[in-house]
Amino acid sequence: APQAKGQTWEYDDGSKTVSWHIRKFVGGAMHAISCKFVLGMGCNARKEMGPISLNFEIPMYNVSQLQVQHLKIVERNKSYNPHRWVRCLTHADSYVCRLS
């Protein structure tokens, strides 16, 4: 299938993982991936595939809408010069979909 602009994917047979990288999400956009895995005859899909786990990060997006208004750095090193911004990041590494 032709690759969508700004998206790449790869399958690693050794670890049996599909990695899907999306360079940029435009607000209000939806992205979907469809994967088809062919198993040999007599294979139990639940045993071979197991649950599907997802790991993802969405930089500059805050799902919880939590806001940091004041941040104080205590016991900082004299050579450390903090930046005047806080980076927002949505991160998940325990999202699991079970096969039915």
C-alpha cells in the first residue's frame, strides 16, 4: 500500500512488532492503520498473537488539561540554567487490546 505523507511503518519479524510513526498530527485529524496477519493452518490466533499492546507519545498535547502555573526548582546546581517553559507530553505504554 502507498505510504501516507509523513507516516512510516515497519514490521520486525524477530520481535513480532509493527511500528507506525506519524510525523505530524493536524488538529481534528484522524489516523488509522489496518494490519493483516496470516497464520498457518491449525494455529491458535489467541496463543500466537496474544493481546495487542500500544505504546505512544503525543508531544505538545495534554489530555488531562492539567496546567502548571508556577514551578519552583529547589536545590538546583549553579551551572543549571532552567528554561522558562514546560513541555506537555501525552504518554502511554500500557494500553492493551485483547483479542476476542
